[in-house]
Amino acid sequence: MYQFNSEGNLKSFAINRDRLLKNIMMRRGIIVPDDTLSNA
């Protein structure tokens, strides 16, 4: 399954999944906001 659309942008399901995983890792202290490319 491709995660990018024909324009080369992430598909909406991939954006939502990545945001969820990023938030879980931040809550558990695995990463800090400075580790991400954008703010959660």
C-alpha cells in the first residue's frame, strides 16, 4: 500500500497514524518535541 498520493504528499491515513505514534512516543518519554519536525 502506497502512503503517498500522486502529488508526492502523505495520504491522510498516514498523517493521522504518524501523528498518533508521535503523540504516544512523546507521552512515554521516548521522544521529546524537539525530536520531531513539527509540533504535535
